[in-house]
Amino acid sequence: MTEHTTTESRDESTGGGTAVPTDSVDAALSAVETEGLSGYNYAYLDEHTKREVRRSMLKAVAIPGHQVPYASRPMPLARGWGTGGIQASLSLLGPEDTLKVIDQGADESVNAANIRRLAANTAEVSTTADTTEADLIQSRHRIPEEVLTDDQRLVLQVPITDALRKVDPSDAANRRRHAHENYGKMWVHLYENVVEYGEINIASRYPTMVAGRYLMDPSPIPRWDVPKLDDADHLTILAAGREARIYAVPPHTAVEPLAFEDRAFTVERFAEQECHACGSTDTYLVEVSEEPGSAAGGAGGEGNGGADDDADGFETRYACNDSSFCAKRRGDPDLLKDHHLDRSGVDWGPATPDADGNGGGEA
């Protein structure tokens, strides 16, 4: 028996609908691919929603670090998977824009690919994996290694908006603290962290002061990325769909991580380690485990590359978390993070300290 499916077609003369059988499931899917988006508004969201999101972003830019509420809309993916970032991105995109989507440093992940496909299908924008070619960059948990310019906008997905929630689960009480600039409980939390670990051992979501006024959760970016927000040329929008909040870091705004005079803010340290693929020592590295002799494991260059054998016989190596920049470095190991600018020596995040640990902090 041949399997059939039906689609609804409407007779314009009568206004009625009749079920018309298609030849196969493949034909139905083909019809969706060619005609299914015709009923959606440009960039998926309706114009009223996009205006509201843009007004909220303007207010967030006017009050750096302040959490601005907005009416978060249902999106074609579950809340907590980047719905706030998608709404912000779709509200900003125009037909001439080029979009890049990153998921924890990678452009190839399922989440990044689906978000990119949604924008390309509904907003008809170009997409890219090259940071320097993108007008709008949406990212989950990372800021690209290459320096962003004043022509670019960065949208960060945010799961938890309030840094104070680490010390008090009550949003009402925390909003009063923000209003009075009362961040004493956070300082106590940092002090207890130092007493327990000997240093401030917060791996991500490091609490930062924006423009000397509001305490901000910078989203779960690693400590390595926090200095990139300070006095940056680009606009950063942080959006949380589940919590219906938007906040922003405008260009050239002071972003200062909380720290004590005798316990300075430090970034992750990768002493004597380098990316096994491109040899980088000034990028954020992550550990990868591979079977000995695998194709991925054979991509490493000279040097130890951080390779160690674990108990199961797998090799543990280090690799650049920013896969796009790592691909460029494989072609040109001396490529600088500001290679695309007409000026050099841009202070864009940390470089890996020397092996003796000067200036770095343990992850």
C-alpha cells in the first residue's frame, strides 16, 4: 500500500478548503520548504513585537546594566534554548545584514545551525562563520576571540539575568538591592569564596559592575571573556526569553569585575599548554579527549599540545574554543586577533600568562 499524506488547499472563488492528496511525504516536505514560510512576517516576529523589543533595547542602552522587562513571545524552540537572543537578533536584523551564530564557541552545533537557518529563511539574510564578516553575532556562552568593531553588534543568550540570585533567590529583594546599589551580600559571597579556595573561584557568570552603577550577570561566559566587555567598540545586548529581561553594555562603557585589592580579578590560566590544532597560546582553550590515532587527534601540530593519557587510554588535548578563529590560525599561525583592523595593539582580552603563573588565575 502506498503511503499518502494530505495538504490543505483553498479555493479562492468559494473560500472553502479541500484536502488534496500529495504523492508522498517527500512531496509534502518539498511544499513546506518552498511555500511554508509565505505566511510568516519578515524575520518571523510581528512588527509590534519587534518594535517592543527594540524599545526595550534602547532603554537598556540608556541605562547600562539595568534589567529591562519586555513581553517575551513564544518561539519555535523551548524556553531556555536561546529564545531571548533570537528575539533580540530578529528584531535587529535587516535584509543587508550578515549573521553569525555561535554555540559555546562553535558554529557547527545543532542549536547554532537551527537558529541560523530560522533567520536565513524568515529574514533572508546572509550567514557566515567568519567573525569579521558578520554585522550581527548571536552567541551562547562565548565572545569571539577576534576584536569586534563599532559596526558590529553582539547578542548574548542569557539563562539567568540577575547576578544577585547566587546570594538570594528572591527577585523582589534583589531588585530593591539594585535600586539602592546595595551589593553587600555579593561582597560577602566573594569573601567566603576566597576563604574557601584562597582566591575568587567563579568559573563563569562572574559578577561585574557596569558604568560604576549596576551589578550585572555577563551570562555564562568564562572569566577569559569578561575583559572584552570593558570599553569595547561594539554594542552588547544580553537577552533572556524565559525571564523576559533585556540589558545591555553600550560601546565604550566601563565594565569592572568585582574583586578585592589583595585578591585581584584573574582569568583562566593554561600554563605550558597550546591548541593541538593551530598551536595558539593566547586563546581560550578547552580540553578534548580522543582515541589515540584518531583523525581529530592527528590534527595536532608540533609540541606537546597538552596531550595526556587518561585511565581509559584516551588522549586529553587542548583546543581553541573559538572554532572559526582556530581554522584561520591553522592557515596562518601568526594571525593576530586584530588583523582586520587598521590599527594594532588593541587590548582585546587576555593572553595566556607565562608558565610561572604570573598574572593568571586557576580555572
